[in-house]
Amino acid sequence: MDNVMSNKKMIALYVLPALALVLALIYVPIVLTGYYGLMKWDGIGAMEFVGLDNYSRLVQDSAFWQSAYHALLLALFSALSLLAYLAVALVLSGEIKGANLLRKIYLIPMLLSSVAIAQLWLKIYHPTNGVVNSLLASLGFDGTIEWLSDTRIVLLAIFIPIIWQYAGFYILIYYAALKNIPSSLVEAARIDGANPLQIALRVKLPLIASVSKMTIVLAIVGSLKYFDLIYVMTDGGPNGSSEVMASYMYHQAFRSFDFGYGSAIGFFLLLICLVVTWLIRKLTAGEEIQYS
């Protein structure tokens, strides 16, 4: 086995299939997207090279920047929701009854497809028969709110199911990290007189700092390119009030058949995600606390 692992040709042979798959599914589409962004193309006819015209148009497109603003709001909302996920994970990692059952319940949304979740929440938000309006009516409030048709509240109505969908994913990540902390460290802090809040803030959270950075990157970058649930529930409406960058890209490419401009939006979105990831890594850079 050692001889095989020291043979560079054999290692390359083992790596080649995975490398070819990554190139075909990730890097080649990225290069092609950047190339198409320099073209004027309807997806069928001949391409016309227009250089940076699509990117110049993008910079001046107020509808695109509105969608970028909505995506930014979703990213901030998702980042703040990590605090709630972390709090739940801290509770579950303690010795409480029913923790195993609760972990399974929180994971249920992750087992559903985005389309199924969207259909579920369409029923929940239904203006006449929906659970939300029925509950508000039973409490004496106005029970005829058009959650997905009112431009003032549609973003909030969309954000809630998105946060609900990924709650189990992030709770599980935090829970696994917290359970990996040696119990001896927690016991030592408890013997020194630390209360549960102090243990959480001064012992547990510093020890899972690297995991927290990873979840911040996942939440923010994932929110910037989010598409599917918004597409099913509102299709970016009404009047673009729930449009995000990914859905705007889709509409330009597959509704307006402007694949050049849609590709430019997609490539610009990739650059934004890379820059945001780099900024998060720089802002959260610091010495990692190690434990054994």
C-alpha cells in the first residue's frame, strides 16, 4: 500500500476521474459563463461579440441592483438567524430530555425538496384559508393579509420559509461541533464556578470559532445565490419586489432570451460571492483555539 501511495503516476490515475468531473461540472461552466457574458446571444442564433457591453448595462440596470439589495437583505437575515440556530444547538447539546427527538424534528425540512416546501408555505400564506391569516383572525387581528401580493411584506414572507428550511442543517453542524468539545474542559470551568452562560460564551463558543466562520460563509454566500423557493412562491413578484440576483439572471436568460446578459449577471454574481467569502475570512481571521 505504501508503494502505491508513493507512486505519483498511480496517485494521478486515482485522482483523474474526480478531477475530470470537477472540471466538467464546475470550472468549464464558469469559463463558458464568462465567455457568453461577452456575447449578444438569444440561445439559438449566432453569437455576436459585444465585449463589456453586457457588464456596462448591468452596472446601469436599476432592476438588477434592486435584486442585489434583496439578496443582501436575505444574506443579513440568514447571518442573524445563525444566532438562533446556535442557541438551539447549545440547548440540545446539554443534558435535556427529548434532545434526540428534537434533533430529528429540526431535520425534517432538510428532507423535503424546495418545491414541496414552497407549496406548503403557499398554503400557509393563503389569504383566505391559510394558517397564518386564520390564526390572526382568531386573535382578533385582520385575517385577510395578502402575504405574497403585498410589496411591503413579501420579502419577509419569503425569508421565513427559507430560514425554516435550513434550520436543521445549521443546528446539526453546531450541535456536532459542541458535542466534540472535551467534557473535561466544561467540567473544569464548572468547578471554577462558571455558570452555564459563562461556559457557553467563554468556553464553548471560542472552541467552535472555526465552525462558526464556516457557517457564516455558507449562510451568506448561499443566500446571495438563492433561487428555487423564491421562483416557486412568487417568481420574483409582485413587480420585482421579491426578485433576487439568481432569479433576475434566470428571467433575463430564459424569459427574455438574452443569454449574454444573463451570463454576465451570473459571472458577476460569482465574483460577488468570491469577494464576500474573502471579506468574511479576512474579518474573522484570528488565532484558532486548539484542543485535544
